[in-house]
Amino acid sequence: MFSQSPYECKLEWGRRGVRDAAERGDIIIIVDVLSFSSTIVAALSAGAIIFPYPPNLDGKKYASSIGAKYILGRAEATRTGFPTLSPVTFNEEHRNERYVLTSLNGAYCSWTASRVPALLIGSFLNASAAVLADKLQQETGADITVVPCGEMWNDARENEDRLRPSIEDYLGAGAILAELGGRKSPEAEVCSGAYKSSESRLKGLVWDSGSGRELRERGFEEDVYYCSQLNLTDIVPVLKKGRFIIYK
């Protein structure tokens, strides 16, 4: 079976990869740049309380059971003025408000890996701060797996993979791996190298990527710009008892 087991820092892709890392008991860093990871960082910066939840379950019922608001899709939330998966919709008005956030990629992966020694959220916005994982690795003895979530093909046919690897998540994972100590697997090392060779052009690459173009064509140019900023904050979201908190 395929394995990166000899190494302390690994790279896995998407839902299947996060399940593997969770079964190993690794510390996991979820990277979904456009936009789940970036939104979690922005929401916690604004003081909001976020509960991730998979989209295939009844998120509205879950939100009601914990006294939270269910976050709507971008277009619907834009019409109603509610915060959404767009990170720029969160501000100080949302401090101490409780929200349930679902998404096909980042939220699903976070929920799948909720029982690992530590689950962190990483993005360009907080890439350097993710070295917190090194401290947790020393405390727990667990390895670290960085998981770029990727996207889902909308028109996948029967027996075809739905995962579409995305460069913004790969480069976001690389930015984090470049900061981590420990022996890196070849997969993690190449990912780190991809980031280092692209660092001077990150904003342009994300802007013109498939995911970036998709969001821009839907009217969310501000999201693409915001999410491509490097080391904007030192906040590191960590999942505790079903909600994200700022690690202190």
C-alpha cells in the first residue's frame, strides 16, 4: 500500500487523503484557500464562532440544535446580508455569533478528521503561523499531514474521480510545509519547492487559476484578492469539541 510513513511531514490530497491521515492519528492541517480555510481565519479574526459540518448531512437541523445560524451559499447570503463562505463577509458585527459552515471540501475534510490529536486550518493568510504544528508534534509525538483539499468536478461521470487538484491549495500547502521542521516526504518536499519557486508570483497565479477565474466570473473578485495575501495574520484555528478556536 502507498505510504509516506518514514517521514514526519506528509502531503495528502482531499477527502481520501484526510481519511488516511486521520486513521494514522496524524496532526492534520487542512488547506482550502478558496475559500473555506481563508474564511475560517477571517471569521475567527472577527470573533465569530464557527462549527464545520459536512454538506451531505442536515446542517440546518444541526445549527438549530446548537443555537447557531446556518451559513448560506454565497449568492443567497449576498442578497440577505449574512456572512457566508466568502471571507470578506465577516466583520466585528459577527463577534460571538455562532455559525455552522458547510462546504464540499474544507468543511467535509475537517469533520472527517475531527478526532485526530490536532486539526489546524492553514492558508496563505496564516502560513507562517502554522509552525504551531511543530510544537504540537513535539508534545504529542504524532506526525504532521498537510491536506490540500482541491475542488470537485461538477460533471464527473460514473466511475470517474471527482477530485480536481487545485494550484492554490497546492501552493498554500507548500507555503506551510516550507515553514515546518521535521523530515519531509518527497511529496511534501516537492510541494514546498513549488511554493518557493512561485512565491514572487502567488497573487497572479491564484488570480488566473481555474478556481480564481471561476470566482471572479461569479462576481467574487474581492475573495480571490483577499485569499491570496501571504501571512496577513498569526491566527491559527484549531478544532475543539466541534468548533474552531484560536490556539493560544
